[in-house]
Amino acid sequence: MPKVGMEDLRRRQLIAATITSIHEQGFANATIARISKTAGMSGGIVAHYFDDKAGLLAATMRSLAQDLLAETLKCLKAAETPEQRIDAIIRANFAPEQNAPEAVSAWLAFWAEARTSPALWRIQKINERRLLSNLRHAFKQLLPKEDATTAAAGLAAMIEGLWLRCALSNGPLTIDQARMIARDYVSRLLDKE
């Protein structure tokens, strides 16, 4: 009989190995054999915990989304005003953990695959709705409802676009600059009111 807690530990090890494999070998080359070897486990353990590779990939993307949620909640905890809530969401999305090379590789791969995988698509849509909802909630305290919805959609698109530009460039745009651009957008938006 396995030790208590080993299942959760093994799941986390396989998820970490999946992220590493995607980063090092690319999405298509991140096979169950390579992932399990990186994790130091047999390939059969993937089927035991995740059913198949698709299940492991969905669990990995879900784990990345949960990490982003945890970072967002941590940043929001200290926010006292709507402006601070907006800034907390910006900080969370541009946090060092969210922009580590392995996490970036995995997010990019999952975004590319989401259109062809219902499980990945569902996780991506939940992640997008969560971002919009958090932003809308903060903006509604500062702007009329319709304007708040538009502002939230604009900032969400800006955050994702800036994050993508940072992820795909090796130099011209840094995470700190992206964060500053997003903050400047919010400042200009709120100054118009």
C-alpha cells in the first residue's frame, strides 16, 4: 500500500516534469516516456494517475492556472482600494514565477494547443473569465458599468498581449516595462473620467 501523501507528490512531480519536458523538447516531443524519465518514474504511472497524456497535459495546464490564481489572490489580499486591486492583478500576471522560462514555454504550448483540445480550451476560457471578472469588479467601483466592462476587456487584452510580447522577445520588452505600460494604460483610462 502506498504511503499517505505519495499520490499527491507523484502527481506534482509528473506535472513538474511535463513543464520541464515541454520547455526542453517542445510540446510535440514531450512524450510520456520522456516525461516519466524526467520525473524518475515508469511510464505506466502516468496512466495510473492521469489516464493518458491528454489527462496529464490538462492537469499540467490546470496547475499553471492554479498557480496564477494563487499569485493573484496573494497580491489582492493586500489591496485596499479598487486601484490597488487593479495593480495587484497586473503584478500577479507579471510576477517572476509566471514569467519563468519553463512556465512561459508551457503556457505558450498550451495556448497553441487549446483550440484543438476541449480540455485545454475549457481551462483557458476559465482563466480568461477569471481575469476579466477580477478586473471588472475593480473597475466597477471606479467607472460606470458599461465603461468598467470595456476597461476590463481592454486591460485584460493588454495584459495578455504584453505578456506574449515579453515571452516571445529576448530583450526589447521586459516584464517591468510591460507592467509599467499596463499601469500607464490604467492611469490614463481613469484620468479621462
